[in-house]
Amino acid sequence: MAGDLQFSWELSGSGWATYRISDAAGEQKNFVSYCTNALADLLYGVAGLYGESSAQRVSFDLEPAEVRWRLRRQGAHVDIAIYYFPDMHASWGAPDEDGRLSWSSTQPRRVLGHAVMEAAQTVLSLHGEAGYREKWVQHPFPVAALQDLRRLHQQDDDCEQCQGRSGS
């Protein structure tokens, strides 16, 4: 069912984050390492769906596994497919289909954009930039990526939840 997406991102230890993504059909949860700038990559990947590109890929390092999100825009909707690879060093650059499809959903782009934007904003509100850097260690909070997604989402999506809000 489109539009029933839930997404969260939580810092779960020094250099680790936990994300959960779910819809009415199922849930995906992973523990992501700071070896990549994971939250920034996700924000920029979702923001990329607002441009000319109809497909984006975002990889997360699970040490040693890789989880790869393939996002494909189909009109106003996005097909989300999450693939699992047991060894990131062997899978880097491999076709998506070489991995195991572990979760998929089709959602309105506005719903995906809003959910990812709100999850990142929650992390920022909870930890602040300094607290995020202290917990994430390798990378600062992706302020520019969040601002970029927020601008595109508010500009291009008719988001009822954003009506009357500024900067949230």
C-alpha cells in the first residue's frame, strides 16, 4: 500500500546508527557503520530523485556486509529495493541483482522524501551538530544535504505535513 511508509534513523553507539524502514507489508532494520557518510549519502540519494535522474543508489557498510538501496522514480512514485551483500569488499560495484533482495516497496516520492527528511531532522534535534559528530565520529552532521532535500521537497511536493511549517 503506497503512502504507509515509516522511517527512522538513530545513532546507536560510537560510529553506528540503526535505521528502520517499514510499510504495511514488512520492515527492514540494519546497523550501519560510519565507514561511509551514510546519512548524508541517503539524503543526497533521495534529493537526487527530484532532478533529472530517475535512479539513485545508496550503499551502507554493515562491516563486513553491504546493504544497497536502489531507488527508481516512476512518475510520482519511487520503487525502493534494498539488497543485501555478505561482503562489501566483494560486492562493491557488483550488479544489484547479485545481492539478495531483502525489502522492497513502492511509495509516493513525497512520502519517501518527507520520511527521510523528518528522520534526519529528528537526529539533528536530538543530538545537535556537535553531539552528532561526537557519536558518528568520522563525519559531521549533513546540514547541507538536509537543507537540500527540505528545499526540493517543499518546492516540488504538495506535502500537507509541511504546510505552514518553516525550517522543520
